[in-house]
Amino acid sequence: MLIQRISRSDPERVFIVVRADEAGCDRGWTLSWKADGTRNGIDVLQCDAVADIALMCGMAHTDIGNTDYGLAQCYGYGDDVVILQSNTAYARGNPLIFSSAKSCWAETSASAPNAQSVHAQVAAMSTLATSATSQTNRLPCFLRMM
Amino acid sequence: MLVQRISRDDPERAFIVVRADEAGVDRGWTVSWKADGTRNGIDVLQTDAVADIALICGIAHTDIANGDYGLAQCYGYDDDVIVLKSATALARGNPLIFSSLKSCWAESSASAPNGESIHAQIAAMSTLATSTGAATDRLPCFLRFM
């Protein structure tokens, strides 16, 4: 695990070391533990199935080739999280939900924070305009996956 | 807090140092902060009451005798978490809920993942067969107590 030393100029971030066990574990995409009994807690897959959601462990910090090791960010400010851009705009502070449409994070008015303790895994840290067609894009977000 | 150095061979894990303030704080059992004003944030009890659930801080890494100090795992892959073995099987990726039946983690179809951002404190990283009678067992899990 990589935890940076105290710094006033860099956002606080935490990374874990993971091994991609398939292609597609690219920068900004969400990763989940593979959990097949071999290298448990080390091997990851791109999060693209319902069963993966509870095993999310972070965002790929760089493109990680199949069977290569790399870093996944599990806490702090991530400036290039892959999200779904659709006909709903993003506002700063929006808690995001995981969308099966494109296997990435998406805005939802249904999960807007109220008086309850919202512990969103990912929250928007920037705005994003709407798009006439649903497509992926990248957005600065706060990650809380530890 | 103990955070391991970078390693490709070992799963990422984080531990906290705690003091058991009762007997029964044994390996694999869930522990909660005691929070009675004396050694707050240090003393733990076995999680066995509703009031303990929001104060869950980890899983005992070894047996910790009453009055002794030891490690509790608060993040990462743990291969021996005490869970409830019952008439419902556990599958990879199941988010677990805390069961008052045996003071341990259990499967819940009600909390099955959907499109929302589920921030499960514990998710199964292996399968577990059913049992005709409710009993405890050990299961590899992903911990997220930080």
C-alpha cells in the first residue's frame, strides 16, 4: 500500500498494488477483486458484473496489461475516473452510483445526500455537461473505497 | 496502524493495535470499540450487541486474551472471518450483514448488490455451502472497515 508523506501541495491519496487478470484494466476504470482462490486479494478484474460490485477495490491508476502488476487508487482525489455522460449533468458533490450500462460510475438524483450519513464510494468533484448520447467520459472524483 | 510495504505476493492489508477488554476476542471474530471513556479507541469487545455494530473496527487477527493487546485487521483480504453457515449458501461477491443470531456475519438476499453504490463492510471472497442448522464457519472475505 502506498500512502504519501505529509504534503500541503498534493491531494491525499492511497494506492494498492494489484495484478490485472484480464485485459481492459485501463486508467480510470473501476476494478474488483477476482476472488477465485488463486492470488486472492491480489488479482483484479474490470468491474463489469453485478457480483463484482461489493468487491470493488479501486480505480486503475494507469493502464495495466493482462497479468501485469500496477496501482489502483482506493482513497482520495482521482482526476480521471471513467463515468457515464448522458442527458443528466453532473454537479460538484453528486454521489455517484455504479451503472451497468457502461460498467462505470453515473449520476443519480435518487441518491442525493440528505440528513443521513451518506458514505458514497465515489463523489463528483467537478461539473460535467449533458450529452445527447450516453457515452463514457472522465471526471475528477473523490474516491472512498477503503 | 500497520500497513505493509509494497509487495506483489501478499494481499494488501491494514491492521490496528487494540486491547481486548473481555474474554472471547478470538481469531476471526468481529470486534467493536468499547467506548466507556477509559482507553477510548484502544479497548475493544467482541461485537455481540446492536449498539456495537456502528463501532465495529476490525476482525481479531489472533486470539487476544482479556487485558492483552493484539492486532485487528481493518482493511483487505482476510482468509478466516467467522460467518454464519445456514440454509442459504454464500457466493463470491455477496455483501454480508451482521447477524445477531451468532454474533457474526451472514448472507442477506436483501442486501444483494444492484446498480447502486454499495459500500459493503464485508464481502465474501469464496463460496460456502448451506447447513441444515445455523452454525458458525470461517470464510475468506474482503474487509473495508476504514
